[in-house]
Amino acid sequence: MMRSTSNKKLVLVTGATGYVGGRLVPALLESGYKVRILVRDADRVKGRSWINQVEVSVGDVFEPETLKLAMKGVHSAYYMIHSMMDSSEFHERDLIAARNFGTAARESQVARIIYLGGLGEPESDLSPHLRSRQETGEVLRQSGVPVTEFRAAIIVGSGSISFEMIRYLTERLPVMICPQWVYTRVQPIGIRNVLEYMVAAIDTPESAGKIIEIGGEDVLTYGDMMRQYAEVRGLNRVLIPVPVLTPRLSSHWVHWITPIPSQIAQPLIEGLRNEVILHNDQARSIFPQVKPMDYRRAVERALNRLQAGSIESRWSDSLSSSQGDVPSVVLTNQEGMILERRQMLIDAPADLVYQEFSALGGDRGWLYMDWAWQLRGVIDRIFGGVGMRRGRRDPGDLRVGDALDFWRVEYVEYASKIRLRAEMKVPGDAWLQFEVSPDKYRRSHLVQTAYFAPKGLAGFLYWYVLYPVHSLVFSGLIKTIAQRSVNAAETDQRFAYPDSLDKAVKVPIQSRDDINR
């Protein structure tokens, strides 16, 4: 996205576990900057693809003494901290945090603070959330450190909370009852453009001390955005306006239809009453190299993350190891995709475990409830799909592009990982991935993940109606792979069990790291 340079300025990024901050870090690294991140818990960033390329400073903006070390030698500091809760308590805490950060930056002689705030006319009746974001920028400026404050409306990208609300509402509701805020004008911007502006600001002195409004090519209503999203996805949607539906009622509606909880949805929806569009072209004159994209293109780019090439990084900010003991089964919704992950520790070497799951299908079958897999193939054939007749090219070897029953092999890493993409008839896109890695006790950590990107309401109904069956099949499958691996290890002279371990150990995993570790 951005050309690598030889720039060696050290920059500090806060909010690296958040949506924009988590994407800003690799963008800065790609542009040649040295990056330090400030986190309250270092475990929250374990497993990130960039973690070995950055400095990690543990601290808290509410503990000023911890900021001194984080700021040492820093040229520019990105302030990406802001709560979504709508209360005076959170508002005051935001201002205290910004004041502490600004003071530490001044005392450490930081050259610039770069902040991403919210678009909206300050003189208008801004929602408490939008006004708080703008007041946070003002507190940062009071520190005396030059501040570049970008103000943006909806950021279009898979994982952005505003865009995810539009995505889920449009996907799940063929007919939408739309309150007045759906017809408020807004100027959305793609996450790619946001990152381009934020990275370019460091070496653009003209941006220092300025409030810069940034947006995409289009001025739309939220209804327009839903319609265009539906068009890109090939969905037919009907919007019915209603005269009243308070933010509180709307937030409960959003709570039940989307993964966004009502306490976060309410301040977000409160802000939707404000028209948020650009009133000048200052961004274009200061950053002529940034070419804002239109909304449709930004949506297409966001939806491309549903394709398998992006699966590896899709869940990087959702599963952390700081939550203590976790169950061996995780079912969640992330960025428009449903994820079911099962994990096991197995007393067998990783290469034997790999041999078990890489040999699935074909004449060997699917090990557990094979009759159910065969039945699914028959149903697929009835509806014109490929069914299970294709088998597999080789009983033990897999390579990218192979047909495997009603799957297609999409990724192979020998003795480590395979990913299969479904080619049966389903209302959406589906993948099944197996990954194995050794641990220090000569056991193997097996992760079996099913992904489903539903298309419309039919996709969600398909997943949840069939989930009891899928859960039974996937649970039995990983257990059977584990037991067969242990049996194989018992006859393998390369592997000897430590006396302190029982065979076929199956325990909950203590951490949930990123899939692509």
C-alpha cells in the first residue's frame, strides 16, 4: 500500500489492539518507520504478525509515570484512545487520559501528536460522543505539542464498528424499518485512505497544528450505503421509513441484529443524527498523493477480506491470551464471518497429526460420522452441486488446487497446515482449516477451524439451523484425529511419552493466539 523508505524515525502508537491502530502499525513498518507500541498488557498483542518488528512498552495513560519510558526518543506519537461509552464518567476519563498523554509528550520533546477524531460541525448540536472526540483533540493541543487532528466520519473496512453495523443490518434484514437517522448525510472514507493520511502526516510539516477533515468521494445517506452494500453483495433489500425510533430503541434493535452491544450502539447511533461531511478540501491540498476512493470501491475492498487470502489475519485482534483459561471451543462472529474453532493438545508428534488430517476424504472418508458427510454430498448433487464424487487425487498427498470431495485445497504448508474451501452449494462461502504445531513437551497443538461467510439472511439461517449437527460432526472429527494420532505415535519409535503425561491428553488450550502465528 505504501512504499518502503529508509526513514528511521521512531513513532509511538497507542491503541494498537484496536481497529485502526492494529492496521496502522504494519502500515508504518512498511513505510520504513521504527515503531513502539504502548499497551497495558503485552499479552494482548501476542501472535500479531508484526510483533517481532516493534518495541513493546507496557504502560497506562492513567499512570503518567509509565509514559516517560514509552515517549523516550519518540519523534511522533499517535493517540488512538477513546471510549465508546456514553456517560460523563467516560468523557472525563477520556479528557484526563489525553491530558496525561499530552503532558508526557511535551516533557519528552515529542515533535508531533497525530490524532484521529470525529467529523462534525463544532457549532452544531453534536452528540455527546462526537463532541467528546473533538474535545479530546483540544486537550491534546493544550499540551503545547503540535497536533495533527484528522476528523473522519464512517470508516469503511471489515472490522470498523460503523461499517460492521451497516454490514450486519443489510445482510440479515431483507426488509428494514428505518428511523430518521438512516437518512442523515455522511461522507464515508475507506480504511486504506485513512492509513495513507495518517502515515503521510509524519513527514508533512504543513499538517502540523491543523484540524484536517478527511472523507471519501461520495456524500451519501446511511440508507444509500445500505443499498450500495446490498448491490455489491447481490442482495435485494427494502427500506421502510418510520417517523420515530429513538436512539435507545434503535440501540436495542442493533444489539439483537448485530454483534454490537447496546451500550456501544447507543452513543454510536446518537452520533448518526449529525450530518458529517467535509466543508473544505484542505486534505487534498496538503496530501495531494492521497486519492480518496468512492464508497462502492471501499466496500468491495472490505468484502475482499472475506476471501480466503485474507483469512490468515482476520481474527488477529479478537483472540488474546490475557483472558485466563478459555474453553477449547470458540464460536464467534468477526468482520461478517462466523468462526468455530476447536483446539486440543495431543500426545503425538506434529507430523503424525498432520498425516491424519491431510489424508481426510476420498476412499478413506471423514473418520467420524462419514455417513453424514456422504448424505451432505447427496443433497448437494440433488441441488446441482459437485457432491462427493470427485474423491481426491492422491490418498496421502495434497497440493494447492486439488479437488477433495466437495472441497478445493486452497493452502498447504507441509507438516503444519491445510485449508479447504467449500465448493458445495451453500448460501455463502465456507472454509475448513487444520493447523498443528509442536509444544515444548513434545505434544502437538491441533487447531481445527470452520469459517462461514453467510450471504444474506439465508446464510445466517443455514448456519444456525444446522449448527447442532455441525457441532457434533466437528467435535467428533477433531477427537478422532487426536486419537488416531496417538495410536500412530504408539507404534512410532521416534516418539516416547514422558512419564508425567497421560496418553491422548485433551485439555482446554490456555491461550488463543492468532491463527497465523
